[in-house]
Amino acid sequence: MLKEFKEFAMKGNLVDIAVAFVMGAAFKDVVTSFTGGIVSPLIGLIFKSDFKDLKHVIQEGAINGDGIIEGESAILWGEFLTYVIDFLIVAFVMFLVIKGINTLKRKEEEAPSGPSDNDLLSEIRDLLKK
């Protein structure tokens, strides 16, 4: 069973998936930084506030002695939209990467690989007839 697992784990697809997972996690941090540092402030200009802080308050809370709001219920739609933008950027880049890989694979498949087995067998048969 250990041998089978080792063979499975060392197959190219699983290793490729692991590498892609690590790269995707690192890329997500870049996208989050881009969205939080560039996109959100630009959108925040429209709403005249920090985009991530936009919310719809359902129930008002009270400010305690430390200046912290307690007991507030709110829908944090600005933060949700920030995460949606992050997701869309990551999904679009992954789409472009996969599309590029598929294009490269098609080019490799289209490249002539030489005569097929049937062609070689036909040539041998013809040579033997002579």
C-alpha cells in the first residue's frame, strides 16, 4: 500500500497540483495587497470612505469607555466586495495561465512526431516483398 501511495504521489499531475497550490496561495497575497492598496482606495474615493469599512448597520451599537462599538449588527458589504474582487482577479489570472498551458500543449501535439507504427510496418512489408 505504501508503494502504491508513493507511485500515486510522484505522478506528474499531483506534483503539478501541489506546486500550483503553493503558487496560488502566494499569488493570492499579491492580489489581496493590490486590491487593498490600489483598487479599494480608488473605489473609496467614490464613496468618500475606506471601501472595506462600508457597511449597512442593522442594529446600532453603543460605544464603551474605550471607544469601541459593542452590540452592533451590520452587513459588511464593502469587505465582501473586496473579497469578490480578489476572487475575480485570481480566477481571471488562473484562466489565462491554463489557457496558455493548453495552447502550448496543442502546439506540442501538432508537431510532427515522425512516421506512425503503421507506416513503419508498411515500409518493412514492402521491403520484405522485394
